[in-house]
Amino acid sequence: MCGIFAYVLCNFPKERKHILEVLFNGLRRLEYRGYDSAGISIDYEPCNATKASGGLKDLAISRPPLVFRQSGKIEKLVTTVYQEVDETELDLEVTFPNHVGIAHTRWATHGPPSPKNSHPQSSGEGNEFLVVHNGIITNYMVLKETLLRHGFTFESDTDTEVIPKLAKFVYDKLSEEINSMKQSGGEALSFHQVVMEVVRQLEGAYALIFKSPHYPNELVACKRGSPLLIGVKSPGCPAKDVKEDADVKDGFSTLKDSGSRKELFLASDASALVEHTKRVMIIEDDEVVHVKDGSVSIFKFDPTKNLGGLRRPASVQRALSTLDMEVEQIKKGNYDHFMQKEIYEQPESLRTTLRGRLIPGDESKVKGVLLGGLKAHLRTIRRSRRILFIGCGTSFHAALATRPLVEELSEVPVTMEIASDFLDRRAPIYREDTAVFVSQSGETADTLQALEYAKSHGALCVGITNTVGSAISRGTDCGVHINAGCEIGVASTKAYTSQIAVMTMLALAIGEDAISTRARREAIIDGLLDLPGVVKEVLKLDEKMKELAATLMEEQSLLLFGRGYNYATALEGALKVKELALMHSEGILAGEMKHGPLALVDETLPIIVIATRDSTCSKQQSVIQQLQARKGRLIVMCAKGDAAIMCPNGASYVIEVPHIQDCLQPIINIIPLQLLAYHLTVLRGFNVDQPRNLAKSVTTE
């Protein structure tokens, strides 16, 4: 949930002001993930500094790294930094040929938002070790008690503070041991050796970046369960000028070239890298990355095994990848908010998701779908004992929306599992099962843990994510990338509709060998081909949903009734209103109305009933009549032209949406509810893109 960014200069002279602005802008690119405080660390002085007024001179590093931390927004941190620069007369024009700067946005878990709880966290006086951290250290109390006994004092409430203090403890201890080794010809203690001994003691999830004046201009990063990427930019290689097919040797040699001129960027999210470079490398779990003298070394180690002394672990070679992202995707353009932009991008995101995967059919070809990532495993999926959909929040709702179709076309039982509950129960799972893991980011902590659990029991694991190279896409046996594009707003919109489209194609692929359902499948394919155009049409309801939002903005609660394919629509619509407009809302299965929820109905409580054309339409008509009999304040969503049929006695508000194939209707029906949540939030004066207490990617439990 926290944001990590680092900027490394390798024989690439830049002024302090430039370094500060790159770090600040890296944080700005990460702020969409949600945060409540921020901080940075830069060097006070370089070993070699060139001032604008004169030539080169050697300077010994006599002052510890500077650390700036502040609660609140990034601009508050920026103001604090430049105020301190003015007060201390810190030279912004001094040039650093080499430099390591680290930055962080924090989402509070241990201790409230405050400067002392912000990152970077320090080892103490002198800032001998500084750390930025995304994740949670579950055994921090045990480590803290140990360090307290060794004389360390703690200032923050965070779990992170134990890490830099543990680094100092390890460094001091190993330095004593290695002194005798140096005298007998042994090697000096390296930065990555210190970090390895530190992370060997840590339990939990983390992505970490270490900085230390003991190792000037060096950086060490590592991860376990939280995302972290490296971007590389060399002179004469602009961000978009990238070889698509760099092999391992070429990709790795770019990073191993010690002494070469380059800029390196490390981040927990690709959105902070894309404006600088599209040449990236994904750091895997239990890898330690050491940046030194322009060279990047990657070491793989087993944290459960002691290497014995300070033996060097095996190094890893890996090719650079190319980011499939453009700078324009992380900018708002002409829209007021990222969420508004992403709602309006849905025709194009769906078109991209479907492109190349639908076979329209002609005289020589049967209509069908082509999912290359699943082709080799479809026979196994068809023979499954059952199919499990596992996800959290919006991703769970997307899977729920497609469950009826998967069951219909595959004739295999489908089980829905919320990842956290699945883990809490240690639910039984078998080799004959297919487990489908749905996650927008591909890094969701509970879903990742559920994946490891399913793999350990031998199930076939399928991933559906929006992020190429994510932990879920790497950890599953096969899968589909949804191609929805970068999503900046915390509340998922276009990823949700693209997930439904992908899982609809999954159902079609599983059932493609059944003759009895051929006509049904072809009708759905025709609907998918028409889908982007129909979504474009439903977006014309924007002004109408703004009017509805104005009538609801003072309300305290909202109920949404759905059934069949659209039970998920009710849940997702309620979630959007809840997380954005901070208004109590609840999605209810309409079939359960008489088992309790009916007691809430009166003339003041607004109730949205989703009653578009499908097999449950007549049942929803009955629900509407029962609510009207109890003077319910009804808002009815129905197909165009059906208002008189569905609401013969009228309703306080009717939302008429275009009709499409029943299994695709949830994609159409959610869009007016996304618009409603958006306008409610704006009218109520809340932050649409950064809802209170929430983060974009939940990478910790």
C-alpha cells in the first residue's frame, strides 16, 4: 500500500535541485495508491562535487544523509524541504556525479500519520542506515525487544524502524568479525551481505530499499510479497527507444556494465518509471539487488538457510522487459479526475481487451475465442472436479458476475471464494480443481497467499490480472492479461468491466467443444463484438446520473437489489458508493428481500432495483411491486423501453440502459452506478481518486 521510489545516478552528473524534483515527481506518480505521509532522503554532500561557479574538487563525506519527513500531502513535504533549504542555505546547484536518493509515501498501519512515523526510517543518530518499506513485518515486536536489550532506542510507532536498527546491529557485529578476515586477506564487508543478514531475520511481506553513508552512492533493494521494479536509462536511449527483443545477455550486460553512465529508478509501481524509461526489470521474491559503481548485481538466496559465514550467494541474470504503458495514461488530460477519465476510457479498454481474441466467424471459420495463455490447459480445466474463483473486493465481484455463464457453458461446479476467508478456513482444495485468481494489480496479498496455498495442494492455477509481470501472472500455471491499461483512481472501473469480458471469454473457451451450446456461444460473441459501442452509448447517461446524485447527496444510506447476473452489479455499485462517497450502501440479493431487508423499507430510504432483461426479470418485477406496496422510494434500472412494464405504478426515478446479451448486461449496468458514485463523491466534497483510508493495491494483510 505504501509507495517506494529511488533515483540513482551512476557517473551521470546532476544538480541537487534536479535530484529533488525527480524524487518529488516520483512520489506524485505514486500518490494515487493512497497515502497519509511522505518523506525523502538525499546526501548532504557528494564525494566529488562540481559547483556551477567552478571546477571539480574532492570532498570527504563528513555529514550524514539528509532526511525530510512530513505527514499529509506531498506538496506539504515539498514546502517543508525548500523551507529547510532556505534556512540552512543548502546549495541546490551543487552537482552530484553519483548519488542515491530514496523516497516514500506511507499509508498508516503501525502508528498514526506523523513525521516520526513517516519513512525513511533511520538507525538512529548519524542516519547510518536508512530504509523505505512497503509491507508489514509481523515479527517486529520480537526484534524490537531484542534491539532494546542491546541498547537501541526507538522513536516511532512503526514496524519498519526495527529494520534500519537491525542493519546497524548486523553491520557493527559483522564489521568486528571481518576485520580479522581483512587482515588475513579477506574481502571487506559488502552492503548486500549486511542486508541479507537483516532480511533473514524478517517475517512478513516487504519491499525494501536501503541507503547508508557507510556505502556512499550504493543502494540495496529486496522484496518478498510486495512489488518492486528497476528501470534503467542510459545516455542516448530515450524512454520510448527500446529494443523489443533484448535477450538475457544484452539486457543484463546493460546493468552489469560497471563505470558506465546511466540513471536507475526503483519503484513499487511502473507508473513512477514510465516517464523516465520503459526498460525495466522485475525483482522477484527473495532476491537482493545491489547497485554499485553503475553495476547492478542480483542475488538469489533462501532466507531459511544460513549461508555459513559470509559466503556469496549465486547471482541471477535476467533480461530487461519493455513497459507496455505510455506517459499519457498516467495523466488526467481534459478530465477533472482520474476516475472520470477511466470511466470514459471503458469503450477503448474493452476494445483492447477483446482485440485479437474474438473469431468473428465466416464460411470457413466457426465463431470462437482465442486465449493463447490458456490454450494448452483448456482440456484440464474442462475435466476439473470444480472451478474456484478467488479474489477480493471488486475482482471478486467481477468473478461473481460471470459465475452463472461459466457453470452454464462448462457444466462444472463453480465455487466463489473471498481470498481472506478462503485462507482463514484453510478450505479443502484438490489436484482435480482449477483455481482462478482474479486481481487487478496481480499483487494483492491475500490472493497471492491463496495462490501459494492452492499450488501446494496441486490445483491448476489460472491468473487473470491487469499487470504483465505481476506476482500472480508469474506464479500461476497459465492465465490471461486483461489489457485494460493503467488505472490510477483507487476505485476500479475499467479493470472491472474488462475482467468480466475476459472471464466471459474464458467461459466460451471452456465450452467451445459442446455442440449443444454453439448457438448460445455465437450470440455471446456477437454481443462482445458490439460491446464497446454499447458502452459508448450508456455513457450518455452521465448527466442523468449527475441529476440523480444531486437528489441523493444528503442521504445516509442506499440499498441496491440485484439478482442472477446482476447480484454482482448490486454489490459492486454499493461498494463504489461506499468507498468513494463515504455513504452507507449495501448490495442485496433480491431473493433474500423477504428474509430481513424488507424491514428497512419506507418512503425515505432510496432503493435501486436492477431489473434488466434476463431470466430473473419477472422476479425482479415482483420485487418492485412489493416495494411499491410498502411505499418504497424506488429507483429502477431497466432496459430501454421497459419502464412502463417494469414500473406500472411509477417510480421516483428510472434509469433506462441499452439491452445486450444477458451475461454481458453487468458490464452495461455497472457504468451508470460508477457515474452515480463519482458524482455523489464530487457533490459531497470528497476526494474521488484517493478515498479516505483506502489504497489502490492492498499488498499487506
